[in-house]
Amino acid sequence: MKDTQEGLAVADKTIDMDLNKIKAQILDKYPIKVARKRAKQIVVTQPGDSNTMPEIGANVRTIPGILTQRGCCYAGCKGVILGPTRDVINIVHGPVGCSFYAWLTRRNQTRPANDDSPNYMNYCFTTDMQDQNIVFGGEKKLKQAIQEAYDIFHPQTISVFSTCPVGLIGDDVHSVCREMKETLGINIFGFSCEGYKGVSQSAGHHIANNGIFKNVVGMDDTIREGKFRINLLGEYNIGGDSFEIERILNDCGISLISTFSGNSTMGQFANSHTADLNAVMCHRSITYMAEMMETKYGIPWIKINFIGAEATAKSLRKIAQYFEDEELIAKVEEVIARELPSVKVEMEKARALCEGKLAMLFVGGSRAHHYQELFGELGMKTVSAGYEFGHRDDYEGRRVIPSIKVDADSRNIEELSVEQDPEKYRLRKTEAELAELTAKGLEFSQYDGLIKEMKNNTLVIDDISQYETEKLIEAFKPDIFCAGIKEKYAIQKSGVPMKQLHSYDYGGPYAGFQGAVNFYQEIARMTNSKVWSYVKAPWEKEPELAATYALS
Amino acid sequence: MLLRHTSKEILERKALMINPAKTCQPIGAMYAALGVHGCMPHSHGSQGCCSYHRSTLTRHYKEPVVAGTSSFTEGSSVFGGQSNLIQAIDNMFTIYEPEVIAVHTTCLSETIGDDLTQIVKKAYDDGKVPAGKHVIYAPTPSYVGSHVTGFSNMCKGIVNGFSEKTGEKRNQINILPGYVEPADMEEIKRLTTEMGIETVMFPDTSGVMNGPQTGRYHMFPKGGTTVDELKSTGDSMGTIALGSFASSLAAKFLDTKFKVPCQIQELPIGLPATDRFINSLRKMAGVNVPDSITRERGQLVDVMTDMAQYFYGKKVALFGDPDQLIALTEFLVSLDMIPVHIVTGTPGKEFTAKILELTKDQSEPVNVKAHGDMFLLHQWIKNTSVDLLIGNTYGKYIARDEDIPFVRHGFPIMDRVGHSYFPTVGYKGGLRLVEKMLDAMLDKKDRDSPEESFELVL
Ligand code: SF4
Ligand code: SF4
């Protein structure tokens, strides 16, 4: 199954395409200043090793009016990172809309322990600010809202999210939270995640990481059972992905202390510093947490990926390798050996229908990379890909971090200064042990990025615009295009099947072994469905009339 | 239970809204702007609002919804968004070539105090608006009103941006259809055409938000009210504004500015309101109602009488937008049903008064609230159960928990299709509503009836 992209059975029609010419054609339409800016964010991959990898412009401001996929800081903070946790009341402080749109639309699934255990995820809470709150300030209303949430629901935790106008009128959300925390005796904290901060959802991820780290992680020192205890970071349980990963880890005998944040509870976050390894799935949204936990508590982190059957197997092996336990290594191999054959059967079936087809992926901050695994397993080529809110390190690998310029937009996002905890720090592996493992191929704190895994002569585009999307479809006529809901129907109207990789089009799970099977079947369905053949009416296909019949 | 924390006991709330029955102004403005031919809506604020509005409209219509954003950063939030907007206008006209750009504000740009009149003027002065192209605008602060208010504000923005008076009266009637589905707009046009009346309906999202699959994507499809049609609205004989919350502002503006007299009435949902609509059209245009329409009416009345037993005395809870709820309530009452719990998230005392008036003769008191939320509605239902729930997709959580037959109506509907293609206005729309309500209630009856009394014929 390895290297399935090698030796495509079907001829690759893009191999000789002049992508620099396509790039130039795209840029041609733009006003000069726009073209200059976009040129840096569109990169043609070149043959050669990583040293010749071109630099890509990323995590920079979106050009007004260009029609971006991006959302805001608040969406990254509340929607992405904190949305999937079920036992917290998330009050959005602002006018009604911001909270309304984030209400259940991300499909984070959750499984409360029993019928009585708290689950607020189906609820939407907002202070619904009115004009007088904008004029006279909204702190009183927020305080009252927290009180009411407490009186009605008696939650253990309340968190508050600031939206754009809140930052502007200067409500001190954090002092309100502190005060109410004192009064009510439960954990209450706020996030200054106003939508205008940063340049995309990415800023919100960072703010969310900081907030959970400061206010929740480390509060519960109970050592839970299990010999091999890990946290899974950056897995949000869209369509049940976490459930499948939990199943596999459980079968391997690996204990999941906390997931950030799919199918999670605040209690799990509070206890997460007791785990012995952080496995990072989405490098963009959650590595802040991994790094802070490493510094403060001594937990090393590795990059893993549970999207793709082979990637899942590899990730399990990495975890087992870390613990250096023969029994665990054997168990992991046993699970892989049990799961892979049936996955492979389904893969071959789908591959027969998909091989040689072209895919494009423009989504998020890690999925545009991870899902290439699955397409590769189907023998499909990813001809173009990019992130919506990735940074240069997500494209080029972490080695470029020192050379990334910190601009004004990033500087405004707080970097917590974290130190080793005098009591709770526990060295998991000595320097020597880490070095030894590294020598054996287990890399710590490493991520090589998306570009390295792309084929030569492909197009990598950051923060793609609607116009560029249309041009790509024209130029490549891909067999499938992956992006989000906003892009979906424009692409489908062009006759190209479009797979949503934020919401999975209400399907999934796609992670792990079972998830891979679901995805193979889904892509086979999408690229082979009859429905696309009816687009032209019979009379449009052959407009000439053989005879005329006139009513007299 | 999906909503396991919703209790029967109702605690009065002053600050916390739970499960809103409304959303914010800009999305309504964006939807209205899509009903202008060749129009690119533009959200003047940070890019999150725009992303959310596009996503939500897309989930509801399963159609492309394009719109620009000024992509405010922290800097623009401090210094104002003028340069962002002018740059955006320039970029959109250059790259996407719309006929019209319709700018609406967001909470952010409103709080900053950006002045759209001045910024748009500057865009024209700086030559950023190509000859023959247009920029219109409307202020839409979400801390006032709801998405319905935003729709209404953009309707006014359309009049403000386009309507002209040449002095020469035109034999046509303006119709403001209200915040309804493209299918409804299409149906209103069909009815007026059937009656032989010339109309300019705006906005008109039919053909835009329910377009065909052709294998070719057109950012600006055939539908939408054209600029020329919009210009002519100042010369029309009169305006019929459907739904006072969504349409009266623009209608009154046309009246005061161009002396085009207006008549404001309920959305033509259900029999009584459709009767009034057809009657007003007849009188304003001075035409006879064709038999074909009287026949459609008769068909609706026929089904209402045929199936009356299943409606009589059934209690209904409904939530959504005020214009829809007013017309629906009247329709339900006309079917001998009893609307017992009614919530709109949109503020407005007129709403409550109107509902109380419509339900004053019924055997059960009505719970009604404007600027309410679905949490309260659910609590009311827990206290007095109902036989039917009508509202947007979010209602399905209540419907499942309480095992209530559920009819989707309103915005947003994100889990079913049909609303873009089949109207609920007019007599045909009334038929569809009757069908949907019967389906929902009778499916439950079939599911729950004991085997010995399971009926073949109903
Ligand atoms: S800030 Fe205002 S306009 Fe933007 S989504 Fe929130 S409520 Fe709507
Ligand atoms: S107002 Fe700000 S926080 Fe709310 S959706 Fe818009 S950009 Fe995001």
C-alpha cells in the first residue's frame, strides 16, 4: 500500500503542464498590487530536495474583496478549538449572529458518559448585545448572563468569547469572569478572540490554546489508569473521527487521557498534563499547546496522522516506539494486522474506480495535507493543494520557523511565557533517550509540512480565492475538488464533484481504518456517480433537427 | 435527550439568550442583495461575519453564495475601514466584474462609525467604480433588530441607490415580496402574470438562489431584478409591500421620496392573506381575477374542507420571523387549529399585538413573545404540549426530544430541500403547507396507532 502514488497505472495528464504559465494567467487578471501579493502565495513545486523548496507567502492578510475562504479569529477559537467540549457553557458575548452561526454547524460529535451527564453542545448561548450595550458597555449584561446560565444549568465551567464589537467598546471580559468565578465558585474564564485579530481563524486557535492552558490544564493531578497514557491533540471529532481513533487506541491498550478537543470534557483537559506523550494531529491549530505542555510539564510531542490507513498504522507504530515496550509494540502490530486486510480489500475495490483521477484540496490548516494520503491510497494524484489559514511551517516544515517574519498581525496575539513547573514537571525521557529514539527514526517536535509530500510540478496555493478556484478548475478539470461549504456549489455547478473536508458533507468518520474505508467508498461514489451524466439535455447534445414539424 | 438541560421551570432571563430564534442583520442584507441582477454583496467588516453569512445561506439554498469582505484587521478596526472598502470595491470590479456591488455594514464597522455614504462617494470620486456600474449600500448593525431588519434595510438601500422618477407614470406595480424563498418570489410573479399585471418585484432571488445545473458556473446568473427595472420603480403606480417587518421600510421610502403610494399587507401565506393579496392586486391594477386563480383557490379550500377533521383543535407551536408567523398564525386559525406558543427572535411590540388580535377568539390562551428564543419556546412546550411544531431546522432538536410532528418552515432550513423550488405563498403554497402539516401529523398517527385501529384510508 506504500507509495501508492508511484507508478500510476493511468497516464498523468498534468505531468507536462506548464504550471508557471497557468500561474501567470491567473495573476494576469489581478490589479498589479494584488498580483504581486498573490504571486508569493502561489508556488509551483519543483523537482529536487527540500533545500530547493520555494518559500511560500502564508498567514498574511487577505486582500479585501478577493473572495476568500477564510473566517475569523472567533471562529478559530470558539468554533474550532472549544466547540467540541460538551460540559462547558460557552457564552458568546456580542450581538446574536456570531453565536448563532457557530451553533452546531461544525458537526463535532460527542458521547456523554450517560443520560445525566452534562452536554451543552446542542445549545447556543449569547448575550445578544443591543445598541444600548454598545453605547454604554456590555459588562453588566455579561455578568447577568453568567449568573443566569449558572442559575439555570449549574455548570462546572463557563467560558466567554469576545466578538468584534466587544473589543472595540472595551468591555473587560476577563475581570467580569474573574469576579463571577469568585462569586459562583466555579471555573469561569474568557477569551479575547475578537474577529479582527490576526488574519484568519489561526489567531483564534492560538488564543484558545493559551486560554485552556492557563485556565484548565494542570488542575487535576489524579493519575489515571493505564501504562501507555497519551493525549491526542488537534482532533475535533468531525463526523465521529475521534470515536474511531478511540476504538483503535483502546484496542492497542493505549490510554487516551484527553483529546484536544474532540469528544472531550473540561475534566480531561484539567488532567491532561499527567499523560506521557502528546500526539499532534493538526499541526496548525494545537502545537502551541504541545509546546507549552512540554516546557511546563515535560511531555514530549510527536506529529502523527490518523487520516489514511497506512498513516494510521504508521502513527500507531510511532506511539508504540515511543513507549519502547515490547508488549505494546506486539499489540499494535496485532491490531494493524487485524484491521488492514479488510481495509485493503475495500481500497482495491475503490482504487479500481478511482485510479489516475485528479484531486485538489484547499482546506483548513492540516487536512489539505492529511487527505492526500487517502487520495494516494486510491491511486489519485493531488495536482494542487493549499491551506486556508496555514503558516509557512505548515507548508515548508518547522525548520523554517526561525526565518518567519513576525508581522504586526501576529505580534498582537499573545505568546504566553511558560516555565517549568516546580512541582508538576516530570521528565518523561532524558535527552539521551530522546536522542536514541530520534536516531531510530522517531522524530520529536517535528513536522515537515505539506510541500514535501507533494509531487513535482504541482501547484501549492495559500488562501485561495474564488477566482483562482475557477481558473484551476478550467485548467485542470479535476475529478474531485475538496474545500468548504462556501465553495461547494460553485464548483459543482461547473460539473466537478465537490467534497467538503470541513464538515465531510455530513458523512464520516474518515479517520483510522474504518474511516479510510468510508472515504474510499465515498470518493468512488462521487467520482463514478451517474448523476453527473445528466447535466446536458438530449436536445443540447444534438441540437440539429432532422425534420421539421410545424403546427398548421 | 438532545436538549437534556431544558427544564419545565421557567426562570426569567434578562441577559442570556439561549437558542436564538433570529440571527443578525447582514445575512438578511446579503440575501436581499442577491436578488438584484449581477450584484455582488459586500460585507464591510472582519471576514468572519461574511464567511458565516455565506456559509449559512449556502447551507439553506445549496447554491453558490458569493460575497466580498473588507477583511478588517486590528489596524482597520482602530483607524476605520475606508481604505479596505475602497480597495475591495476596486478589486471586485476588476476581478469579478459585477454590475452592482451592494455594501452592508457589520457590528464592527458600525461600532467604529464608518460612514458608508461618504466612503462610497469617495470610491466614485476616486474612479474606482467603472462607468455604468453601481455601488449601493445599507447600514446593518446587528445589535438592532434581526436578519429581517437587515433584509429590510437593504431593500431600502436598493431604492435609495436606484429608484428614479422621470415624471412619466408607468403602468406597473412595485412588489416587495418580503424575506421569502426564491420559490415564493417565482410564485408571486406567476400570480401577477396570470392576472395580466405588469410588476417590478424586488428583490427577486428566483433564478439566483435556485438555479439549474448546467455544467457551467455563472457567478451572476440570469435571475434578479435588473438595474433598469429598479430605476423604474419611482414611476410605478403603486407598491404592494408584503410583510411589514421586511418590506414596509422600502415601500414607505418610495412613497415619501417619489410619491409612489404603498399598501402594506401580510405575506400571502395561507388562504386569508392570499385572498387579501389577490384582492389588492385586482383593485390596484384594476383587473379582474382570472378563473384560473379562483380555481386554485377553490382547490385549496377543497383540501381544507376534505381534511378538516385532522386540523380541528390541534395545538401548534411555531417560531421564526414575524412576517411569516403572522400569516401562518392566521392560516392556522382559519384551519381551526390552535396556535398556543409563538416566538420570534426579532424584536417588535407590533408583532405581539398582532398575534394576540389574531388568536383572541380561540379556546386556549396564546403564549407569544417577540425578541424571545427557542429555549423559552421549548419550556412552554414542556408545560403545554402541542400536536405540531413549525419552524426552521433547529426545531428538530425539540421535535425529537418531545416527539412532536415537525414542519420545516423559515430560515434556515439546512437539512432538507424543497423550499427553494416549492412555494408556500399563494394558493399553491397553501396547498403545500396543508400537505406538509398533514404528512407530519398523519405519519405520527400511523406510527402510533394500535394495530387494531391502524387505518388504510384517512
Ligand atoms: S459581528 Fe455582528 S454582523 Fe458579524 S456575525 Fe456577529 S452579529 Fe453578525
Ligand atoms: S463579528 Fe467578528 S467575531 Fe463575530 S463573526 Fe464577525 S468577524 Fe467573527
